[in-house]
Amino acid sequence: MYTKSLLAALLLMSTLTVGANEKEIKSPDGKMTVAINDEGGRPTYTVSLDGQQVLQPSALGVKANFDDLTQGLTLKTVDAKTVNVQYDINTIKQRHVSYEATEAICQFEKDGRHALDVVFQLNSRDVAFRYKIYPKKTRGGETLVAVIESEATAFVLPDGTTTFLCPQAKPMGGFARTAPSYETSYSLDESTGKNGWGEGYTFPCLFKAPLQNGANAWVLVSETGTDGGYVGCRLLNSGNTAYRIGFPQTGEMNGQGTTTAAVSLPCSTPWRTITVGTSLNPIVETTIANDLVHPKYKPSRDYTYGKGSWSWIIGMDSSCNFDEQKRYIDFSAAMGWRSVLIDALWDTQIGYEKMEELSRYARSKGVGIFLWYNSNGSWNDAPQSPRHKMDKSAARRNEMAWMQKAGILGIKVDFFGGDKQPMMQLYEDILTDANEFGLQVIFHGCTLPRGWERMYPNYVASEAVLASENMHFGQGACDAEARNACIHTFIRNTVGSMDFGGSTLNKFYNKDNQHGTQRRTSDVYALATAVLFQSSVQHFALAPNNLTDAPAWAVEFMKQVPTIWDEIRFIDGYPGRFAIIARRSADKWYVAGINAEAQPVKTKIDLKPFFAKGTQLNVYTDDPQLNGKLQTVKQKGQDMKVEIPQNGAFVIVNH
């Protein structure tokens, strides 16, 4: 019988020449295969799962200002080895990660010189690759700096593929010309061949691809490891089933900066990631966005995480005053929560001196404060203050020194200006400076996080989604709340922490809880999304009045629900229709499901993986066959029947 290490060695030895210019790379378990080819001097790759081709021949390569590294290339060698990575992290879906993959360095020559490596990593559910670009000797010396103008990188899916995509917005549009901010509605179950609103799609991008054996594969395409050394990218449709990497739009950042990336050679680009499965399990459970990156610095202190309150979602701008924030501090203290988020205009409606007083009061109650800031320099018209505190180093560091002295816990920075390299540098600069002053960071009106939980130890989460604020602004968002939640579980929240700000128990998005936009979802739904949505810091949309006007069982649940998770498991669901997953914190499992469809979801949940026979369970449910929203039952069998009505939910927890 082969040992695990011997089997891995044999699989690596099977990296062999299939054709004159083609080589195969296999994952350690042999399930995932990449074939790389240099036919005609233009490198391509294919991806297969269990022998079924998931991606057809797709282009590789980059164009730089000193050389076109998409053509004239010859594949010389493929050096493969097994890599093992173990790490612990509190800010993603799984606290301890054990990652094993095949790493293959595919070396390409051009005109007799070593010009480019394509570095692949493969495991049983993920394929990732990036480029390493080498200098070129010229008569004038050696190119040590360069501009990456574009990538040929493509993802060609089989005919008949359907898409689940979020269109990229055009720049300098929307509220106060703040677009793109990764806050557009998804199109679901659509055919390929479209290009969004003309500007492609934001990551991550989900596809359902037919396989040769009649089954379907789910394919999630994204990127990770992007920092100030590159640009944030998007996905453009090149016709039919072909998609390719796109660089930022010219108009982003109010036209400042180029759409290209300036680099020092040799350089490595960010990783392109492809997660594949015949079910949605690999998509929901993957940790690839953080597996491939490394911490950029050490945390300046032991960062802690947890729940908090947030007045703005219910009370809007006028709620950011001293008395109301003191009331929310008392509310967080009563809930046993860690923090309060004080939103825009606090600098004028509370002031710095009174904020110091408020911070002292909060700390006396065991509560910390997160403060909102506008990122803005000159990239949009967002008028909310504080402005011009985060875009320049001296002002930023002075402000952070004041926050450190005042005992502020963290910041929420809003209204960024796109994905050009200067904007990616700003994200990195804010995070780096904030760590020096012991501050945690949340981003809003922003780009997708790309492995940032592991890269930046004080990073918490990003919005990068149509979040809860939209339910205050329009009834349509309330009507679509469950549909959107059933999307985020399978797309946005799979690759990075998502700051959504939901789980309200108000009936209306208004301070008096009697008028305004009306919530369509149930109270149990609010509990379920506290489990479905992952972020290590959650500022929920609960309000002080919920202590008396919401069900006591719901309030008690929201006091106890964790924000740090040890494990996640996909159970069932379909994007935009329904979602059922389980999360574990220590020895406690939370099994949660929601439904957006008009027809009830009726299913059986196998409880054996989560609860031992005889376990006392708290069952929160909207099932019309059961009496009451909360029941305490003893697990008798292995299965539990559940029925989830539209806009309803269930949650099962160890008692």
C-alpha cells in the first residue's frame, strides 16, 4: 500500500510530456489536472477535474512596454513539487487551515532568454497561477523597471455554460460620482457572450459549466494577492464563452493615474484563482484567497473581534450625535457586544473633544468605538466628512495618532475611487499606518479584498457588495433581500470577509420602527444571516428599541452568535434561490438556511456530522408545521425535516 508521501511523489513524477509542446500537472490527489501548451509560440492552459475538461484552451501571458510575452514563447521546463502550508487566522471562514498543493514552475524562453514563468498551484478543488517576469538585456543595459500594459490571461468555458455575474459599473457615475464601488446587482443563470454593462464583471465570477459526462461543474474565478504593486482587475467577455483579465477603466480616480501597472523586475503578478467542483461545496468552503499569500507585517497588538451596533442604518446622518451614540454604547453594553460604529459627520455633529469624552464613556462600559472616514482626495464628489484625513500620509498619521490617544478601536473608510495602482497603494498605506497605531480597518465603497485578511493582520472586512444601507433607501432592496443573501453566500462571501451590516430586528428602517421601508424577511431570517454572512467584526442593524420590541429569543441569540468560526460546511442551495450551510465555533455548530423562492424549501438535514445523538438542540424556525419560533428538542434520529417559506429561515444550534 502506498503511503501518502509516496503517492504524492508518484503523481509528481507523472508530470510528463503529452505532446511536442504540452505538459500535464496534477494535484497531489490526482483529481485536478492542468495541461500547458506552447503551440505556435502562444502559451495556453486547460483545466480538468476527474478527467472532465472544465476550461478549454485558454491564453496565458502578459504584454509589457519592453516585450510582448504573449507570443514567441517556448515552454522549456516544468519543475513540480508538493507544498504544504499550515496557518491559523481568526478573520476568515476557517480558523485553522491545512493546505497541500502541487506547485509547478513552467519556464518559458523567448529569443533564447528566460523571459517568463507561469507558476501554478493545484489541489483537489483549486487551480491558481501567476506570472513571474524577468528583465531583458538590451544595448543600453538591463530592463529593471517596466510597465505591464495588459494580460492575455483567459478563461474559456464549455459551450452551454451559464453565468452568475456582477456587472462592473462605469467610472464616475452613481452617487456623488463614486462608481465603481462593487455595488451592483447580480445577473443569474444567464448565457455567456455578454459583457455586463459594457465594462465586464467584478470578481468573483461564478459559472455553471456542462461536462462531457452530462454533469455540471461550478467554477469560481477570482484573484488574490493584489497590493500596491499592481492593479485590481476585472473579467471581460471576449465573445461566446471566452473571458479574459481586464485592467482598470481609464476614467477611474477622476482620470488620475494610468490603467497599467508599474513594476520592478523581476516581479510576480497577483494570483488568478479557479475553484471547481461538481457541487457548490468547494466554492463555499475554499480558502484559496488566503492560502497563497503571506503576512506583510506583524500585528502591532493582539487584535480582538466581535459584534457591535451601528445607528446609521436605522437613524441615518442625524443619529451621529453625542446623545444617540451614548445610547448605542449602552445598547452594545447591554448586548455584551464589543463595539459601536459611529458613521459619517461625527466630526461636525459630535466633534473631536466630545468624541474623546464618548470614547472614555464607551471604555468604561467595556465597549470600543469604530469611526467612519471618507477616503477622498480628488476622485469623487462624496461630501460626507471627515474628508482629507486618509488620502495623504501626514494627515492620516496625525489623525491616527489622535485616535490611538483617544482609545479608538478602529476605522471604517469609505468612497474609494477604483482599482488603479495608486488606489491599491492607498489601501495598503491606510492598513500599514493603521497597524502602527493599533487600529483595525474596515473598507466601504471599495474594491474586493484579495487575500487581505492574511496579508494585513489589522484588516477586518470590506463591503464590496450591495449591502444593508440599500434597504433603508428603497423598498425594492427590501423585497429582494433574501434573493441577494442567497447570492452572497455562494459568490461574494466565498473569497473574502463581507461587511454587510444586516440582521435587523426592526420591522421598518426608521428610528420609530413604524414607517419607512419595510422588512420582508422574518426574525429567524435575521438570525440565519448572522451565520451565513462571514466577517470577524459584525456591526449588526439592531437598535436599542429591539431590547423591548423584538422577541426575547431573537435578542438572546444575537447576544451569543459568534463572529469567529473554526469550520464551514456547505449543505444545500442554489445561487439566488436558497442557501443552507453550517458553521462551527469551538464545539458549537450553527446550521442555518434561508429561502428566497415563492415555493417553500422542503428538505431533510443530516445532523450526524454536527450533533451527537441525544444532543439538546435549539431550533429556530419559520416552519408553519411547527408551533413557535424557538423549540428545544433532543436529537433522536440522524435527519431533521425542515420547511423554509419564502423570506423565512431556520437555525439549529447545540443547546
